[in-house]
Amino acid sequence: MNWVFSGPLRVETVEIAIADLPASLKGTKLVQLSDLHYDGVRLSENLLAQAIEACNQAEADLILLTGDYVTDDPNPIDQLVQRLKHLQSRAGIYAVLGNHDLHHRRSKVQVTNALTSIGVRVLWNEVAYPLGSELPFVGFADLWSREFNPAPIMNELDPKTPRIVLSHNPDTAELLQQWRVDLQLSGHTHGGQVVIPGFGPGPILLNKLQPHIPKPMQRWIPFMRACTRVVKHWEWAEGLHQVGNNQLYINRGLGSYAPGRLFCPPEVTVITLVREVRN
């Protein structure tokens, strides 16, 4: 049973221009899911079923999963994959792991094996070509795993070749600016979970207030310390952002932590790729 308020699912449809995208891939449809936190508390069976149905209705060319399938205990992954096996896409399903998928020593192997058992390809510092050699997909180890190591992979790719990167934590976008990243797909932030209309994600406000609040008082303010640990760049909490020359999209996720979501609905993202020609 889900004990955390999340609100209704929202399907976000986004058109993203990729420089020098091969003409044959124009109109390619990618569907992204992230941060399920399937643990009996943070994601209801009903919401999960709605998300899977929305993914299938999109008739995706490729489904991309960007981490945190479980929360702490990896055992629920075995139940989760029995739901995820109903996902349908033309060219398959590709995934990276999030920090919660590495919580216990056994978590990485258990989560990877479970996803692999239903045909999901888990990328850990490697490149795949589900749509052909003209559009590589790069999947990185989670930033907090100490195995995040983009240089060997990115330096091998031809700078003239567009590429899409899967990286759970959007803070990696800052580090990846030295390479070409036509589109980075991330999660991790849950969109901030609480969004203040006219201002933005709540954690941005907490971060701005923190320097003006005496340290002894900060521990009495809910989530202040937690917000500073989750990500550095809360300005990238959700949606599409330009980071240097690169594009970054952050999915708000499906799972929710207490106190729940406010003006920040759980998300399935449907991305259509269009061609941008560079002069």
C-alpha cells in the first residue's frame, strides 16, 4: 500500500532538437521512467499500472529507465520486474542504476539481474546502439557510486556523432560539459516534490534561506539538511535545461517521499526527437 500522497500521474510530451540527427531517426519517440522507489510505501500499484499503460500508449521506439527502482531493501525488485515486463517498445528497454539501487552490498547485482531477466539492458559506464550506430546511448554508473567515470567512454566517441546520455543524478551534467551531450536524461530530484507556485521547487527556497539561519536552528527545519545533500543544482530540479552547449532533461519520477508531492505530479516523459542542422 502507498502511504505517501503523490497526486495524479502526468504525461509530459517534449520535442527535443538533436543536432545532426540522422534523417532516418527524425520523429523517434523515447519514453522515460525514473525513481519508482517500489517498496510498498512510496509508489502505489495503481500509479505504477497507470504509468506502464501510459508508456505503452505512447508506442515508444525506446523506453529508458533512469534509476532508483527500489529504496533501501533490494528485494522488492523481484516483484517490480513482474510489472515492468509488460512495458512495450520497438527497440527495447535500456536502464541505468540510481544511488538507492546500490544501498546494500548485494543491491547492484540483485537489481541488475532482475532487470536483465525481463530483457532490460542495464548500462554501467558503457555504450549501446539500440537505434543504430549513428546515435549512441551512453549509460553511466551513479555519481555517488565512486565508479562514475565518463572520460574513457566519451573520449572514444566521434565528436561529430550525436549521443544521448543516461545518468541518474543531474549534477553530472556539470561534469559532462567538456564533452558533447545532445541530450542527458536524469531523475533523482523528484522535481523537488514540493513546488511553490511562482517561485519553483521548495529546496531552492530552503537553500537560499540556509545562510541566514543560525546553524543550531537549521536542524529543526524539516528537510533543510537533506535538500543540500540530494543535489547541488536544484535549479535543474525538473524539465528541460541548457547546460553549456548540452541539453539536460530531468524526470520528476513516480515514487514520493514524505510529506508527499505538492504541485509536482509524478511523471512519464514522452520525448520526440527532431533534427537540428548545425551550420
